[in-house]
Amino acid sequence: MGTQLGSAGLMLVNSLIGIYLFILMLRFLLQASNADYYNPVSQTVVKITQPVVGPFQRFLGPVAGRFDLATLAAGFVLKVLGIIVIFMIIGVGIPPIGGLLIATVAALANAILKIYFFALIVMIILSWVAPQASHPGALLVMQLVEPIMAPVRRVIPPLGMIDLSPIVVFIAINLLDGLVVGALIRAAGISGRLVGL
């Protein structure tokens, strides 16, 4: 019974931290892609994340006007604390600092890749069912994926009605997730399950 409660607690903590980290990285990517700040979805993301990001904005600003270091730092600190809490729940103690930092970088990279993965799926579905959609969420998805799609489209232009660039981006996302994130987790020496991957 105690083991089941421990597993449930571990899953709950990992899920809550994972969802919030996902939202933080979404905020980071929306700013990096110059998405519409006044879009209602963007405003909701900012309101949800501002209590955590706000303290970091006092000493960390955006780089090149696009890359919000405060949001990245907030996500990093949140994940470090989350991993420590998880290790405390399972009764192992604090993990080695090097492994903890590497695992946190892996978790942030994984969250960013997941956001792009799901945004691409939504973009593909929208292109089939509502190519001229004007819903704020649809517009935001298009703005989010355009910076990664545009360079691929320049190399592989659409063939009539068929656009092969999403397939190339999907392959790149899976390669990055498998090779880079996987290598980071192995280097950290921490189970991906404990990190929330």
C-alpha cells in the first residue's frame, strides 16, 4: 500500500511540475517566435506564469529582444526543485549536483520539443479542416511553428498541395529527443522517469 501511495505521489508531483514547466516553456517559445503578445491565449499563458517568472525579471531580461532568460531561469529552478522533491519522496536524498543540473537541462529541452511536436500536429490538422482559421489559438499555433518551418520550406518547397516540411521537422524533433535528450539523461545518471520524461 505504501509503495502504491509513493508511486501515486511521484506521478502526481511529476505531472504537476511537468504541466507547469510545459506552460513556462510555451511562454518562452511564444516570445522567441515573436507571437502576438495580445492574443488571448498568450495573455493567459503570461498570467499563469507571471508569479514564477516575475522575480527573475528583476535581474534577467530578454536577449536580442526575443529570448526571455527570466522564463528559462524560472523553468530551470522549478525543475531543479521538482527533482529534489521527487528524490525526497522516494527517500534517496538529494542527487549529485552535476547530474541534477544535466537532468534539468534535459527536461527543459524535452518540454520544448514536446511543445513543437504537439503544435505541428495541431497545425497539420488545422491545415486540413480549417486552413483559413482565425481563432486566436489557431493563429498562435501558426506563429509558434513558423520560425522552425520557414527554413525547412526554403529547402523543401511544397509540391503542389503537398507540404513535406512537417515530416522533416517531425523527424528532426524525434532525433533531437532521442539523441540529445537521451544523451543528457544518460550523462545525468538519473532515471528519465524520475525527471518526468
